[in-house]
Amino acid sequence: MSQITVPSDRRYTKDHEWAQETEGQLTFGITAFAVEQLGDITLINLDVKVGGTVTAGKAFGTIESVKTLSDLYAPVSGTVVAINDALETTPELVNEDPWGRGWMIRIAPSGGDLSSLMDSSAYQSHVESSDH
């Protein structure tokens, strides 16, 4: 595995999703490690709409690559306030910039917080100790 940089300004799940808080909203995406494991992303299907809700630990869509099809899980619950529509026609944005332009959805959280998620150092340890 190549060395993956893990930004310290967000929180992480064991399933390799990230959540970043900005002005009371949370943006979700997948980590660079997840992208490396998946390979070239070919399709992203987000099963939510603006105004809909997501539930922590439940799938909100799928991501398909040349290697596999995987579910995307919400790190926390809330109401969807934005969807990255660019991924519909250019899913490769996730490969190119998983920490930025490859974000998936943005929510207004409905309780709970990010403290149950890993910080960057805990996530880095999780990646280093997991079977790939």
C-alpha cells in the first residue's frame, strides 16, 4: 500500500468514509485509501435527494469500480442539503480528488455528533492494521 495522507480536519468511519463539519453542516465522502482499494471509479449512485434523510450506518448509495460494487454508508444521521451532481457524469472526480471535488453528499445533522467517529490518527492506525 502506498502512503496515504489522512487530513486532520475531518472524522472517519471503519468503512473508510469521511465527514467534515463546516458551518453546522457535514460533508461526506470516501477516503483516499478506499479509492486506492476500489481502483478506477466507474459509477456512483446516490439513493437520496435534497430534503431526504440519511441514517447513521445505513447505505445512502453505491459506488462501482472496475474491481467491485460497494455500498456508501452515512457516518451520522440527518437531512440531505446538497448532492454532488457532478459525480453523475464524472465519477472519476472521486479518484482525482476524494478529499475535495469528489465529495458525495452534505447534510444538516439531526443530533449526535462526530465524536463517535475516528480522528485522523485513529483512522491512520485503523488503515495500517487492517487486512487489505
